[in-house]
Amino acid sequence: METGKRSRSWAQRSRTALTVLPVVLLSACAVEPGMHMDFANEAPHGGGIATQTRDDGLTVSMRNIDAASLDQARQASASRGAAAVPIGSIDGAMIAAQRREARAQEERTRAALFAAPAPYAVDAGDVLQITVWDHPELAAAQGNPGNQTVRPADPPTGFVVDQAGNLAFPYAGELHVAGMTTSEIQAALRARLSKWFVAPQLTVRVASYRANRVYIDGEVHAPGAQPLNDTPMTLLEAVTRAGGFTAAADQSRMTLVRAGVAYPVDLPGLIRERLDPSRIVLRNGDLLQVGARDQFGVYVMGEVNRPTTALPLRNGRLTLADALSQAGSVNQGTSDPKQTYVIRAGEGRQAQVFHLDGRSPVSMVLANEFELQPRDVVYVDSTKLARFGRVLAQLLPAINAGLTAAIVTK
């Protein structure tokens, strides 16, 4: 009798456990662990955009990575709206649009930087040597030491342009010479001295260049100021004087700041286009910033073999295919290559997402053409089966414990 009661009790507990188990599994699926992309509307192919607003107020737009959307992305990258984050498809059109925008930016940079060098302009601090022929008495005014030995602590020999940009010369008075070339100063002095001398002949040269300089910063061995003289200094010469690039330098992401405007300089890109970088002549006050490759990384996460921060190659390029390769490719057991995303931050509460259907290896052709930007996030989603397996793995210890307890009780 007692044995029969125990058997019925065990059977009842077993039926209850089997009844409750599906409910527990289904409820657990609602709180499945890990990250995954949950976008309600799929983006249409051919450059179409699907948009949704999340519970946290972030507006997200999705676009497929295909030929059409790559063209549109290049056209719209310069005038993206401030309200929504587009999610788009990575396709040939999007890639073509990226290339057109990059080409337009390169042309604007070249127009500003590949200009003819201007002659040296005298400025405050420069020291001028002025010789009036047949009038040696004027040489004493510039402190000519004659045969005396010049010591390093001695003041410079010549006429110093003061901080206001003015020059004082005997019989000529005070002249404002800042911004003038030596030829212009020579003509101005001749006109002044003609009041005192008949057809004066004079020569003006810069004895000491102390006013104009450029600044080199970033990934060079000896950053700092570089003085300018009457021989134009090119960008490559400035880098050479600064000791050359360091091993961490990203030569494709240099920035030249001139008169408050920042111009990107892609040195390998110029060489690929058969443009001579030595034609870029620096001007007074220019700041050249050489970036480091690790400043422009891309985060690769999700179902990849080695989640990592992918760094640009030495030519400065980093494509979606490069980033996936640095992460050891997708995990063949848990990844859903159809759901490969590039997430790009926008202004305010905006995010732009690009989607690639990477099921076919042929899609890597598009991935190899899709240029990533610094701080992009590459995310590969997991399969539903992989997510269910993770839920089950969390529940199995509790289920096993319950069954063990039931067996012991029996």
C-alpha cells in the first residue's frame, strides 16, 4: 500500500515537472542572455531605409549594404539629417556614394594645399641686414661688430623688427614692414632715403629668421616647432626634420590646420593618385598633426571568434572585411552571417546602422569595399538556436537539481 502511494506521488511530481518545464523554457526565452539585434522592420534592398524609434528614445534607421545604398551613402554623408539614424544596406550603390564623397573631399583639400609657395614675408622678431652702398656710416646703426668676435650671448647684428611689426632706420624713420617681402622693404626704404641721398642703392636681406614657424605634433619622433626661412618648407621636409614617422603613425590620417581650417592629408592616397606630396608647402602658423593608428580603431563584437578592436592597415584603410578578418572571422557554430551590422554614432540621439547579408562568401566583395570610420561598431548577430542553447544552459542546473531532489525523495 505504502509503495503504491509513493509511486503515485512520484508520477504526479514527474507530470508536474514536465508540465512546468515548457512554460519555464518559453518564459526564459523572453529574457535570453547576451546581445542581439532586434529590428522590427527589414530594410528594403536598392537603397531603401527602414526606421524605428526605440524605447530609450533613440531613433535608428537601417539600410542594407548593397551597390545602390553605397552610392546614396556617399551623397548623403555630408548632409545627414539631425533627426533619425539611418540603417542601410551595404551594397554597390552605397560604396559608390562613399567614393564620390571621398573624392569631393580630396579635391577640396588639394585646391587648398597644392598652391604655389608665396615669398617669405617678414614679421615681428626677424633681423634684417640693410646695406646702403657708398654710405658705410649707416652700417654702425645695425651694430656691425667689424672684426670683433661675436659671442652667443651678443644681441643679433642688424635691424630687428619689433613686436608691432615696425622697423626703424636712419633718415627713413619708422616703417611698418610686417607682412612685406625684402623686395618691398627695399623699395620702401629707397623711397624714404631719396629725400636725403641722390639715387641711393641699397640691399635688404634677412639676417636671422626668427618670426615664422610651423608646428609638428603627434606620431613623429621629435615633435615641436620648425622655423621657416626664404626656402619654402614642404610637408615631407617638415616630417623629416621632426625625425620621421613613428611605427604607430597613421600616415593616411594627418591633419593640417591652416588659418583655423582643418584639412585631412592622406599621404598614401596622394601617392596612389600619383600626386607629389612635396608640392604641399607649409605656411607660417601651420599645424601638422600626425594621428596614431590606435586612435582610429573599430570595435568588432558579437559572434566572431576573437572580439577585438580592429586597427587600420598601414595605408590607413579599414574595410568591413578587414575588421572581420582581424576578429578571426565569424563563428561558424553560433553566428548568423545574414545579420551582420555596422553601427555608426551620429549627433545627439542618433545612430546609423548598415546591414550586410553575409551568408554567401561573395558578399565579402561588398564588405571589402565598405569603408569603416573610426569608432564604428561591427556586430554579428547569433542564430536563434544559439540563443535558445544559452537559455537552456542557464536552466539546466536548476532542472537537474529538481530532478535529483525528486529522485532522492522517492
